[in-house]
Amino acid sequence: MASSSTPSTTQGSSVFRLSAIALIAVNVGLIGFFGWVLYSRNQVYRLRIATSPKQSENYILMDAFKQVVERHHPNIRLELVPTSGTSESLEKLDKGETQLAAAQADIPPPAIARLMVTLYPDMFQLLVTERVNIQRFTDLKGKRIGLQTKGGQYRTFLEIAAHFGLQDRDFFFVGNTEEEANLALRTGGADAIFRVRAPGYRPIADLVRSSRVRLLPIEQARALQLKFPAFQPTVIPTGTYRGLPALPERDLPTIAVDRLLLVREDVPETAVRLLTEVAIERRQEIANAVPPELMDVRPLALQFRAPRGDETPTALHGGAIAYYERDKPSFVQEYADYVALIMTVMALLWSWAVEFKNWLEQRQKNHADAYSQQAIDVIQACRTATDLKLLEAQRLLLLDILTKAVQDLDRDDISEESFQSFRVVWQIALDVVRERRVALLQSPKSQNTEARLPAPQAPPTMLQP
């Protein structure tokens, strides 16, 4: 039999299906979200940080940082990897040998690097022995410089030299390590040393106490900044290394460059966000974790801060952005009214769909109940019937009832379940008609009447469920 669904039934079924799918999708999304949160919180992250040599303030601070991180986030395990300087640290970061690196801002990082925290400013410090007459940077030409010929400090020194028209061949570099270079200055094997370190750097302070040295200004800082935007004009305050007699004797012009904490782009955002949180929110705790004998390093930890956009072209890591923008309203918070409206509309649609479905089912049941009642009326009429003509009329009525019920089933006005219940009643009614006919035929009084009646037609074949 051809079928044609009514518009109201089809529309109601579609709305209900869409609402059910939306509800299932929301539940699956919530389960996935909470599962991801639990997994992220319990995941263990093992990360390595490339730092400067062990005696440097950078290594000391990163060791304190490591202690505080592991104290508050046991699922993050950090390992320090000392290097000869920024260049080697960045090389290890690029190769994936470390996941983080503390580096000078003026040394270009690899493409994989992302910025996390600005640690503190390093200053260019040029110490010269009083045995030679060196008054300005250009006087270093032909002199022995205590500086290893690799790493960020060497590159920075050559950048300054290039500004004054000098090249690497204009100097004699001595010392394969920072310790060897310092010893050369102390013993007369070097005329000067160049360091990019925080003011008050302990090895420089030791040289001041044990040798006749003085600090040389680095001039034209603003001109150098035009070539190297990471350079920041600054001064080394009077008496930084010695109060009496003061060293330096006056505020000494020089250049500062930020020390940055970089992280590989592929480090999970969750771990980077937690590391950033510790670096910014627990600065005092990091400072306190520095050993008491290295008290002069502690103030550097208090300078940890969020990077400014104009400081470096290196992009922020997504985890760091998540922390720095934590006070920004989330999408749900920012569009709370719209989200609430959408959720309300969805709830209403779902409620309407459920109500419409219930109404539709009740309507289908009422249709089936009406046909069942008609069949029951036939049963009542046949039980007291004494006329074969009346029985024939009831039989024809049953056939008409069945035809209408099948048509309603085809239009979805009756559900399959309700139709099956009706069919049972209809079959009983048909059986009652047959039994009553047989009883009347066996009665002598009705035999004459039977002879005049046409032979009854066989009922139509019943639909199978």
C-alpha cells in the first residue's frame, strides 16, 4: 500500500530526532571535556632546561625555580642542563635536547622557540685592568680579551665591535671557559673581559676584590639600539661592586638586554601554563629557594615578569598566553547572555519535542482505542443477534473498520503497537460473528432465512506485524 506521511507527524519526528542528537552531543562533549581535564591534571611532564654555566646567576635561579615548581606541581619534573651560554642553549632547544632555555634577548632563537617569561635584565659589563691605558671601547683594538669565542656573549661583543668599525681579527681572545678568562685577567694574561650578566655578578665581584680593575662605559647605546632593538640603554649604578672606594665611581653608561625563558612550541600548553604561573606568582618563594650564601642573586627572581609586546619578535607560547589572559572573560562569560538564551531555547525545543511526541503517541493510541471500541460494539451486538442479516451487516462493518485502521496505520495516525492491540480485538469480534452465524444456522428457525442469503465472503488476509 502506498504511504504518505502527514506534515505534522513528519515535522514532529524530525524535531524530536534533532533534539535527541543535540542532547547526546552535549553529553558526549561534557564527558570528553572532563576526561581531558582529569588526564591533563594527572599527566607527568619531564622537561629539561638549558641554562648558563653552573656558577652563573641564571643557573642558580633556574635551580630555585625547579625546586618551587616541583614543590607545587609534583607532576612536573625539571632537569637543568648547564651550557657554555646562550648559543649552545638555543642549539639544544632547536634540536629537542631540551624543552626550555634561558637566553639573551638579542640572540635570534630558532623557529621552534616560543616566549614564556622575561626573567631579568643582563648588563654589558666591560672590565679592564689598570695596567693598560684603555679609556673607551675602541682602545680594545689589539688587546687581549678574556672571552671564549663561542656563545651569546661573544656574538654580542662582536655586534658592539662592528658598530665601532672593528672585527674579530682586531682582538686576541683568551680563555676557553669563563673561569679561564677570569684567571687570565687576574694573572695578567688578559687586558679586559666582557660579560653579559646581571649587575653584582659574583665572579666579577671576586675579580674586583682580588685585582686592580675598573669598569669601562659602553657608549652610543641609543645608536646601537637602532640596529639591535633588544638593546636597552641603562647604567651600572655607582658602587655596584664596591662602596669605598666606589666601583664604578659614577653611574656608568652601558646596555641592558633581557634574559628570556624560552620554551619549544610543542611543549603541552598545560605544562607551560603551570610553569608560567609559578614564575610570576611565586617570585618571592623562588628568591627564598636561592641558598643564603648566594643572597645577591635573590633580587633577580623578583624581577620575573610578563613579556611586553615590543621587547622581542618571538611569539608567546599558547600556555603562557592562557596564563597572562586568565583574567579575560572566557567565551562563555563574555557571551553569557547569548549562551543562556541558546541553552534556554534548546531546553524549550527539547521540552516541546517531548510533549509533541507524547501528544502524538496519545493521539495514535486514541485512534486505535476508537477502532477497538467499535469492534467491541460489534461483539456486543452479535451476542444477542437472532437474524443472519444483522450478522452479515456486522461482518461487513468489521471489514470496514479494519480497512480504515490500516489506512490510519499507513499515515502514522496509529502506531504499530496500537494497531497490533486493535487487531487482537478485531479478530475476536470476527470470531464471535462466525460462531454466532454457525449457531443460528444450526437453529431450524433460521434455515429458511439462510437459503435466501448470499454466501458470505471470506475476510481479507490479515496484515502480519
